[in-house]
Amino acid sequence: MEAIRVPLAVDYELAIREAEKALSAARTAGDIRDAWRKYNGALGHRTLGRLLLGKSAAELIHRRESAAED
């Protein structure tokens, strides 16, 4: 199976919301791996891990914006 890649110059908010949907809809370990491969380049493993562990996309977006302001 060929991995689908998201371009690196994507809108962060759009990518994180799509990743959140994909991970919440995942029913098997393979589904999670597919979502991980798809969004890892755009979001990174830490952000994906936080989504997988239950943080919401809104929380992560707010956190990122707060860090950018400092």
C-alpha cells in the first residue's frame, strides 16, 4: 500500500482538524498507522501523539498560537 503524503506547506489548522477526524474514526491499528503516515510530515509525531491521547485540535491550535505570541 502506498502512503499518502500531505504537502509540508499546508494550513496547520486544516491539517490538525483532518488528523483529529481521521484518528477518531480509526477502528484498527492499521487505520491509525495510515493516518499517522498521512499527517506526520505536516504535524509531527508529538502533535499526532497528543491527538491520539485525547487532546482536542482546538486545544493544540490555541497552545500553538499562545506560544507564537511569546
